[in-house]
Amino acid sequence: MPTASRRRLPLLITLLVAGLLAVLVVWPQLIGAERWQGVALLISFRAPVAIGFAALAVVAGIVALLRRRAAVALGLAVVCAAVAVGNGAVLLARGWGGSVAEGDLTVAVWNTYGGGASPDAIARLVRESGADVVSLPETDSRAAAEVVGILERGGIRMTAATVDAAPGDRPVPTSLLVADALGPYVLDPAAGSTPGAPSGVWRPVDGTGPTLVAAHPLPPLPFMLDDWTRGIDWIAAQCARPDVILAGDLNSTLDHLSGLGRNGGTVGECEDAAREAGAAARGTWPVDLPTALAAPIDHILVGSAWEVRSFEVRTDFDDAGSDHRPVVAVLSRR
């Protein structure tokens, strides 16, 4: 091999490996890697990834200026900068907005961290947001009933329902609160659930209201990846009707849900409320990180019968005992 080619080989190998890494952390959908173990966790935190790669670009640029393997260092600086800019561009497109508006129906989601958030805190969220439907992953039937009692004493009438974990699954129930004004709802056992953690589908008894889904698939952790994938596939399958409203801790960002849309929808035939409101970059977990850095994994998905009027991530409950922030969407009938 000619000497010049041997000198260029490290640079070419470095750029090839760095380029593949750039694809994985900027747009893994290009090669179908968004649900790979490791990649799925990494892309949940696009803002910290962008900041980290920006710092690496600066370090590599300094090394290049010092002329220590300048070509390789310069190539790394360029790739790292591209990763930082790419992730920043995705976040910018998804938006950090959020607003409050009036509409026909208000939906809230709050993973209460296995009872970390008290019934009083949940009732406060309902009162302040005016929620008609509240999805409560990791909230048991006792806590849900207590919330209903607190609200009733304040003149707000809601009905609670809970699905418990199947034998052998993680013992974290999922509850749903529905305003009595919407009429009675019944759990549809034939709809099934996300594997490993309970989700439920509730349908109006008289058939005139929206189908409500409270969802909580497992996270993409080691030994859970298959169940997580099956869980978000189940979520997409529920979004098959115009009137559906699905709310929950989906343990997934829009990246993970990519490719699940049908007939123009983002997930199944549903649209993501945060995306529609230009707030899909605002993180909900964990509360220890600011919304600009946290992972946006709590979602409200709506069928085509609904228009998203507003969406907000509530930061005023960060000290309420949960590791998740509540999210609230206001919807109107089209």
C-alpha cells in the first residue's frame, strides 16, 4: 500500500465509524435503529446528547489546532459538530412551546411513581387543569378512589377505574379518571394490554363518547426490549378510530414511535398532541432535569375527530413526589 494511502487510512476509518455513530444518534430511523438496545435509550435525551457532542467537537477542534493527528481530530470535530447541530435541529423542529387554551375536552396524564404523588396532589392537578379525563399510570385503585372522594367534596364528580398487572408482570396498576358528565364507561377486556405492565381500553356504555385508552408499556431496558416493542405496537393498534384518545407514560419519544403511523397519522391513525402544539421537545422525565433536557416520554394521542387546542408540561408539580411531570392537552371536536 502506498505511503500516502496508509496515512489516509486512519482518517477514513475514523470518519466512517464517526459517520455511522452520527446516523445512530441523529436520525436512527434511516437504518431502522431507533428501537435498538442502547440507541433507544440514547435518543431519548437528544438535548444532553447535543450538548455532549458539541463539547467533544470543541475538544477535537483544539487537538486539531495543536496538530496532533490533525486530520483525524479535525474529522472528528466536524462529525461531532454535525451530531450536535443535527440533534438541535430535530429538537427545534419539534418545539419547546406549549400553551393553554379553551376547548371541548381536557385530558391529563401523570405517572405518579407508584404512589409517590399523593391523592391530594392528583386532585389538585384535576382542579387546576379542569381535566375531564386523567390517565394515571402507577396509581392503584385505592389512591384513585381517594382522589374521587377529594374531588367530590369540592363539587367535581368523576369515576375511577383501574387495571391491575397480570400475574408475573410488574406490580404497577394503571388507573383512569373520567368526568361523570361524559357518561359511564366500561373496560373492554378484549382489547388486551401492553405486555409486562397494564394498560386498558374503556368504551362508552351508550356508544356516543370517545374511546379512552390509558397506556403504560415497559421501558426499553435490558431484558424488556421485546415487551417494550410489543407494547408500543399495541398502542399503535389502538389508534384505529377517529374518536380515540390515548394517554399515558409510553416510555417512548417520537423517535421510537416513528414508522407506526397509518393513513397520515403519527402513531396508528392518531396525532401526538405535543407535536401538534409545537411542544414535543419539552421533557417530562425525570423531574430532576429541566424540561429542555428531560425525555419527552409522556404522551396524549388523538384520533382525527379531535383537534389539539393546546398542550403543556406542568412543572409546578416537580416537588409532588413523582419522577414524571404531568402533561395536559385541551382538545376540540373537529
